[in-house]
Amino acid sequence: MSGDVYSITSQQLYAIYLKRLVPNVIISLLRDYTVEEALANVDVIAKEALKKIHAEMGDVPIEVVEVGFPNGVGKPPDAVLEVKRQLYVVKETISRQVAELEGSLRVEQQRQIVQALRVKNDVQNATAAGLPVDIYMALKVTERFADEKTPLGFFPKFK
């Protein structure tokens, strides 16, 4: 033995034991989160990362006491942000189309209610006039065409 004293720096320990492990653990952990969740839950992710790093380290002769993201978990790549924008546009388009269809459905439901009332009124009026409903309806249509001064190419046969 030469009596020389050697020191091991924390950078050397990191390079030997953690350099590959830590990024792999963090990347696998971040895959469980959406972009929004990763940006909003930095503290939770740091705690989970510390637990997973401890689990992966096994019998390594060092102890990791803190995992932090002082600048957050980073900025998502522009490609991810662009896809998120496109997804937002698609979701907004779908929401708008669904709202339009729901509006159309309500209008159609109201039209059906009005039509049912008209039929009910026509049946009552035909009964009050002592006419069969089909004859009453033919007269009603003929009257509508006459009011609009539209010539008819047919004349209903009356019994």
C-alpha cells in the first residue's frame, strides 16, 4: 500500500450508479402521465421517482435522498404541443357538431309536437264538418293552393 488517499466525488458515484438508472426511471414514470398532468404534478412525480429509484437501485452503496425538478419537468416538445393543439381543435369541432345536432333534434321534436297538434285539429275539424279526414285534408290543401294562387293539376274526387 502506498498510503495514498483517494476521494470519490458525488459526480463519480452518479456516473457509476445512477447516470443510466435515473433518466430511465423518470422517463418510464412520465409515460403514465398526460402532458397536462406532468406539468401540473411536479411534486408528486418527484416523490414517485424517488420511490422507483430506490426500488431499482437494489444494493447500491449510495442513497438518493431527493429527486427534484427545479425548473419543472421541462417544456414539452413543439411536436407534442402541436398535436395537442390539433386534438383540441378536433374536440372543439366535435363538441360544436354535437351541440348543433342536439339543437336540430330539439327543433325536430318541437316540429313533431306541432305536427301532432295539427293532425289532432284536422281530425277534430273533419269530424265537426262531417267529412272523412282524407276529404277534409284534400279540401284544406286545395284551399292553401287557392290562397297562394297556385294552379292545381288535379281535382280530388268527392264522394
